[in-house]
Amino acid sequence: MTDAAFTDICADPGLLDIESARAQAAALVGGPVGVEELAFAELRGRVLAGPVASPTPLPPFDHSAMDGYAVADPARLRHVLRGRLAAGSEGLRDALAPGEAVRIFTGAPLPPGARAVVMQERVTREGDDITLRAALEEGANVRRRGEDVAEGDVLVPAGAAMDGRHLAILAAAGVSRALVRRRVVVGLLSTGDELTEAGAPLRPGRIYDANRPMLAGILARPAYDVVDLGVGPDEPEALTALLEQAGARCDVIVTSGATSVGDEDHLAGAVAAAGGTLGLARVAIKPGKPIVAGRVGRAALVGLPGNPFAALVGHMLIGRVVLERLAGVEARPLRPLSVEAGFAQKGPGGRTEFAPAVLDGVGPGGLPRVRKLGRGGSARLAPLIAAEGLAVIPAGRAEVREGDLIGFLSFEAALEV
Ligand SMILES: Nc1nc2c(c(=O)[nH]1)N[C@H]1C(S)=C(S)[C@@H](COP(=O)(O)OP(=O)(O)OC[C@H]3O[C@@H](n4cnc5c(N)ncnc54)[C@H](O)[C@@H]3O)O[C@H]1N2
Ligand code: MOO
């Protein structure tokens, strides 16, 4: 699926298309949070504030890529053994002469004068006499100093959230400290008089809060410092006071509920009363349409819809842009995988539809096939449990037939950092 699929002009002129909403959400954030220097052991999951250049070439010295024999003359078949080098040894001081070989193991430094290594399976050895079955190419089975990374090369660029790959290259180059973005302080607030904390008894008409635990789980990452702001009531003054306090201590406040048009949906009014503004409201996505975003105090604000699946979709598509920009993460376009629909349905109208789904083999067109789970609905959580991601049905389609090209956003790709 191309990016163009996301910029479809939606039928409802009051709804923003997804790419415009993402751009507006990013624009609400002035820039990333400040920086701090951390020791290597603390870098996992943190976001680099600047590029890290290599203090050393990698590999740091020429060495053998195989267990075998290093030889001075690759064109020659017969050699006489002159020593032994294992990984970790300091190497030989005197250069090999033509006709000489050294027993060598993978990772051991190449002796001076050696021009190739032969694998031990390819030689016949009798005492100290080595005979190759065939001549070697110059440089065979030798890893050269700096062939992976030259001294001064950028090992990891700014904006990378460090996973095992980044830690491996930094460790290999002996980098012991790095400048990273400080943790983004994320305040999580649920709104609604019906909400009850997990563990407390449930009174009639009440439900347990699912959104705060969901978002806290998604944001339990080293780049974020999640602050639990609890449940805000459906009461304008109290909500205003909560937002004012949170706006002074958080980098971003993520709320859920109270975004829609009902008499009890007080978020927009409370944001205004707290001196804040909303710069984005109502996006052409299904579910998640009533999402809003803006600023309160020094914090950015993302107001997700109350229905849990709508809140999840709103976070994946829009909220995440705000959080990642604050975290200093390299901006990534939303790029669903191109897949074939393993189902048929009527089109989603003016809103791009997102539905819990799994990848299910390969379709007749040769692309992965996607199967929707459950019967949909923005309040349903059960289909998410078996889902691997979201089927993406672009706005404007009249219908979806089996085999049609649609999109798939994996949870793995859409929820990281
Ligand atoms: N007349 C209209 N009504 C609604 C519209 C509309 O356009 N016109 N939009 C609907 C859509 S779409 C959605 S989505 C919801 C969003 O509403 P709110 O963001 O105002 O959310 P609430 O009304 O507070 O709650 C909706 C629903 O979700 C439950 N909820 C809320 N928070 C939580 C939570 N933390 N954990 C679990 N469940 C939660 C809440 O009890 C409600 O059932 O509005 C539609 N209405
Ligand atoms: O946007 Mo609502 O999320 O359709 O249920």
C-alpha cells in the first residue's frame, strides 16, 4: 500500500485525513526534551541525542575468519608450519617468509607477512608439512582492520532508540558513554465517573478502567517516565484543575474519554479553562475519530477516545507521533505492509478502517493474506488478544473483495518506542 492511500480526501469535510493529522500532531511539539549523559549499561531503549562516531576501526586488527593455516604465499601448495595463534593471542612479531605457515584459529591476529588463510579441511598435514589441495586467492579468509567500520565513521545516528543491534556496535567499538534524551514524562489520565480502579469493588453502572493500564503497558519503555494521574471526573472544574497541575509537571498528558460531543464530554472545555489549546480534532479513522491534541501549560496533550480499541488506534496512529517527537526519535512514516484481503465487506466510507487481524498464509496474488478477527467495534478488546496487528482499509473504497490489496500494520512495528 502506498502512502497515497492515507491521504485520500475523506467524504466528511469535518474530518482530517491521517497524514495531515500526524503532521499537525508533530507540529504541536516544539522539539525533543533535553539531554543527559549515560554510562553504557544504562543505554538500552534510550534515544541518542547526537551521532556516535567510532573511536576505533572495526575490526581493530587483521585477523583470521577460519580455523586453519595462515600462509605467506597464497599461490603455493606446500608450506612448513612455524607456530600457532589462537584468538586472544598477541600475535607474532616476525614476519612469515614465503613457504611458511602458521596454525591459526578464527579471530586470531594475522601474523605479519601472511596473505591468506586456508581452512583446515582443505589441507593435508604431515607433521609440520602442510599441503593445500588448491592455491588460494590473495586475502582469502582474512578479515581486514576497518573493513566493517573505519575510525570516525558514525556507528549510530541521532534519534536511534537503542536496541540490541545498537548496543552491539557501540560495545564492539568500546564506547562507554553516550548523550541521550532524558526520559519523556508522560502523564496518563482516564476520564469518566463510571471508571473504577482494578481491585476495587464494582458498583452498579461502573466499569473497570482499561485504558490507563493499556497505555501504561505500551509506554513501559526506557524512553518514557509514566506518571499515573488517575481518573478525572466528568466535572469541568475538577478536570481543569487536574490538567493545570499535570501541564506543569509533564512533557505530555495522554487522556482517554470525554472527547466526543456528549454533555458529559468535558475535555475540550477543561483544556480551554486551563489556558490550553486544541490544535487537532476529529480524524478520518475508524475507530478513533473523536481524537484531539493540543497543549496545556508546558505539556503537549493527546486526548484519546474513551472506547478502548479506539484509544489504541488513536495512540498507534496519532499519539505516538507526539510521544516520539518529544523522545527525539527519528520520525518514521506510517507504512502498512501491502497484503491481500482474506475477507469481503462493504467499504469504510470516508474514514480509513482499522480492524484487529492476523496474517494467514499467502493469497492468490502472491502477497500475505490478512484475516480480520472478531466482529469489530471500538469497545471490543477480545479480538486484540489473538491479533498480530491491524488490517487497514483505506477510506473511499466502495467495497472490499477477497484478494483486494489492503494494508496491515503489525503491532510490533506500530507500538515500539
Ligand atoms: N452523538 C455522538 N456520540 C458519539 C460520537 C459521535 O460522533 N456523536 N462518537 C462516538 C465515538 S466514535 C466514540 S469513539 C466515543 C468517544 O467518546 P469519548 O471519547 O467522549 O469517550 P466516553 O464517552 O468518555 O467513553 C466512551 C466509552 O468508552 C468507555 N470508556 C471510557 N474510558 C474508559 C476506560 N478508561 N476504560 C474502559 N472503558 C472506558 C466509556 O465507559 C464509554 O462506554 O463516543 C461515541 N459517541
Ligand atoms: O471512533 Mo469511535 O472510535 O468509531 O468508536
